[in-house]
Amino acid sequence: MTTPEMERFRTGAAKYAAYLETFEGRLRLDLAAPNLLEFLPRETSLRVLDLGCGTGAMAVRLAKLGQHVTCLDSSEEMLSFAQQASEHAGVSARIKLQPGNVTAIGELFRAHSFDLILCHNILEYVDDPGTVLRAASSLLSESDGLISIVVRNQAGEALKAAIRDGDLEAAERNLVSEWGDESLYGGKVRLFTPDTVRRLLLESSLAPVADRGIRIVADYLPPTSAGKREYDRVFEFERKLGKRPEFTAVARYSHWLARRTSPISEEVG
Ligand SMILES: C[S@@+](CC[C@H](N)C(=O)[O-])C[C@H]1O[C@@H](n2cnc3c(N)ncnc32)[C@H](O)[C@@H]1O
């Protein structure tokens, strides 16, 4: 079944690819990458599953490091971008593209068949993030399986509405709302609080090993400011802020890294 959330990406892959080239789009990826690499063993070839891989930007980075990545996405258009990116980078032999719905991963893959699973900006678009996370957890290898989750942060949406848009009504709404406005495609996007993520992890037998903030000040720099013109400087500053809880709390995105704790009672699939 195609939901409106899936439909917006099916027909909007080019728009998404263009967004990833913007200052904000680049930063989200560039900040998530080192957060993740910090927790990966060196010189080991991992079996990676990228859920809602989009244009394959993170998958290609991992494949360049020698990882074998299965890219799952419901949008053929996104997968076609991912294919081009993997060919362009010369890593197509290490990337497998798989069309499919994340809600069916329990049937698509064998239990414990991945060392690393990426859930980067996908849980915002599914009906039941908890079910997807539990299924993902059951696919993780029992020895040290790692999951990497990037989600929209509710507090960050409140700040964005107030600081960037000057829209205090939306800011008030976002302070408590489970849904925010999607600026790229229109429609709604699910917002997460740290408490929600912690609960979802616990229910999926996943224990957090780190939580980081992504894009804390970058979205609010005036377009004319020196910072906005100096990508590397903003990146380095964001790296520092993103590791400090007082700033992480208000980031646009929360990045959680978690490991499987014990077998979940009811394995999916
Ligand atoms: C916001 S994009 C994120 C892409 C990528 N993970 C990234 O971080 O750049 C969300 C992606 O999830 C995919 N998607 C949305 N709902 C899905 C579903 N139910 N099953 C599989 N993919 C889905 C979309 O097609 C889109 O490529």
C-alpha cells in the first residue's frame, strides 16, 4: 500500500537530491557521518541495512569504507538516484538496491543478518515507528549490532518556527505537537522528543550508547553572515555543540546510536 508519506518521495526524489546539496542538507549528512563512524569497528567489513536510504548518500559513504550496504526504499526514483550515486563513486559492487516498504522488513530479511542498521529520517514517515524499530532490532546481529537513528526533534521545530520564521503560533504548537510541517514537500512530519526515543529504544531491546544534536545554530545564521559562507567553520562548531546535552536538546535533528541488549521476546519475521 502506498501512503501519502511514501507518495511525496516517489515523485520528489530530484527535489530531495537538490536539498542534499544545500548548506543545510549537506550539514545534516556531514554531521551524521562522523557521529556514526565513531562507533564502527575499523577495518571490518560490516553488513549494513539502510532503511529509507533515499538517494543513497550515506550508503555510498559507507561502501567507500568497505561496508556492504543493502539500500531499502519504497521509491523507485530514490533508488535510481542511489544507483547512479553508487556507480559514480565506483562502489556499486558493495551496494544492493532493494525496493520495499520498511513495514515489511521482518519478512524481507533474516533475523540477525545485519551488523548496522540506519534509520535516518524515516521513522517520521511511518504509521508506527515502534513496530519498525522492533523489527529492525530483530534483524541486528546479537553480538554488538548497532542501530543509528536520526529523527526530527520537537524542541528544534519550536525554535525554528520562532527564530527562523518568526511564527510564534507555530512555535507554540510545535512545543507540544507530535506533528510538524514539512517544508520541502508540504504535509506533516512526525516530531520526536528524547523521552519518546528512549521509550521506543527500550521497547525494542535497544540501549542508547550516544545521542547527538544535528544542526543547532546553522539554520538560524543570517544569510549574509560570515558563518553562512564558511561551511567548514559552521561544521566544526556544530560538531562541538552537537556533543553537549544543553545544545543537543534544541537541535533540529536528534541522532541516536544504540546497541541491541537482549533478544526481544517476540522476534519479527
Ligand atoms: C527524508 S528521506 C531520508 C533519506 C535518507 N535516509 C537520508 O537520510 O537522506 C525519507 C526516505 O524514506 C523513504 N520512505 C518513506 N516511507 C517509506 C516506507 N514506508 N518504506 C520505505 N521507504 C520509505 C522515502 O522514499 C525517502 O527516500
